[in-house]
Amino acid sequence: MKKKIFRKILWLLLVFLVTGICSVVKAGQYNVYTPTTYKQVDIIQSPKNANIQGEAIELLVDYSGSMDKWIKVAKETLVYILPKIPDTSAVALRVFGEGSSFTSFTYVDACRASRLAVYFKKNNDAKLIKALEEAQIGGATPIEFALKQTVTKDLKGVNILTSDNKPAPVQKKKIILVTDGGETCGGNPCAYIRSIIKTHKDLQIDVVQLGSDNTLRCLPTATGGTFYKVDGSRQKFETAFEDAFNVPRGTVSAGKSGVQNIPQNVNIKYESQPNNYTQQNSQTQTSTPQRGYKFINF
């Protein structure tokens, strides 16, 4: 009798040990913030400060299941866009909602699956494309959690400098959030951004929204960014990326066809809204829209 009980105890201990090891492996792979791996992940996601003489742009990409097609388009589009941004600007990449090959990957883990794949650096095009290819499609969409990591970890150590290496009077830090849905982990991205915007006036959030969801419109509204509403067209998605990265429209199509010179003056139609957001009026500009909230419905 005692031997049977002893065997059961040993078996339970073995199961517990294996489960714990799997949890640590998963957390390390997906940068999940569990108590066991927090310190290790914190080191990974808190690189040294970045001094940038242009604009700091962090691309924040949704890797939930329905984004597979659009991530492929993003990779193919960025090949032509990234070489056209100013040499003084730096781009970082954070992914969120990644999946797991482990069947025991829990809901809580999935809602903390966000990691900094590439930190800010100039001319890091190849590294960014490679990181987009290596990330794995998942299921959950923890937008608030990913935004918090971006603001409190990635952008915290970024310093925007002038050409003579002095603090720039205007700090340009932009997040380009790409998603086809809204928050699915119980977070409230709108409330979070509204709560920090007074102390983060250097922050601008552009949202490239695929599909019909409008809930994240609050992010560019609060930060003076642009909400790009894309209906499913590849060409419109490419145009939204061109605008968000502030390169001339037609850059991607010209790159595909081998054209070197892009016309600098292109007609951009967009809808701008007054502060009460009750009326819309159509405007046309001959350059990329300037800072200040805008809604572009392609």
C-alpha cells in the first residue's frame, strides 16, 4: 500500500517537473512575462539607450491567426519602403499574439505573448524582414499589453538628437500598429493611451486597420496620428504603409517595376475631422499628411 502511494507521489512530482520545464521553455521562446522568466525577459527587452538623429519608428505587428496573409504582404512591401526612409531615422519591430507549438500554451500565456524582435537601428532592413519571417502566427490579440511594452520598455530609452548631437526640441517617436481586429485579451488600449498621453507628448500612433473594426481609432485620435482603414486590397495596404513611413506614394509599385525616381507631389485624399468628430470634410494635399489626427478611408 505504501509503495503504491509512494509511486503515485513520484509520478505527480514528475508530471509537475515536466510541466514546469515546458512553461519555462515556452516563456523563453515567446518572451511571456511569467514570474519564472521575468528577469531574463526583462534583460532581453531592455537594450541600451538609442540615440537617433531622425525619427524613431516602431512597427507593432499583430500575429494572430487571421493576419498570416497580410504579414506576407507587409514583408514584400517593406522591402521597397525601408530603403527610402531617411538615413537618420531608425526602425524597431515588436510582434504580439504569437502562437506556440505546445498544446499546453495557456490563455494567460497567449495574452502576454509580445516581444521586441528588432531594436532601433539605422539601415537594418534585412534584420527587420528576417524577424517578420521568423515570428510565428498565433491566436490572441493582446494590444494593450503590447502597447505598454512598447512605451515603457522600447521607447523609454530612445533619445532624439539634432545633427550636432543635442536633444532635439521635438521628439519624434512613432508607433505603426498593424492589425485586423481589436483587443481580445480583456485590455483597454484606448484607456491606456489616454492615461499616458499627457506625459508622452512625443508619441504618435498610426493604425493600419484591416477589415471593418473601428475600435482602435481612439489611438491616433489621442496622439495626433492617422487611422488607415484598409478594406482588403493589397494596393491600398501598400499605400497605407507608404503614408505611415512617410515615403512618396507609388514607392512600392515603382520598386517592383525597377523605377528609381518617384514623383514627390502626389494627390492624397483623406478625411480630416474637427475636435468634436461629428463632421467629415474631404481635403486634398500634395504631400504626405502632416502631424495631427487624420482618418483615411481607402
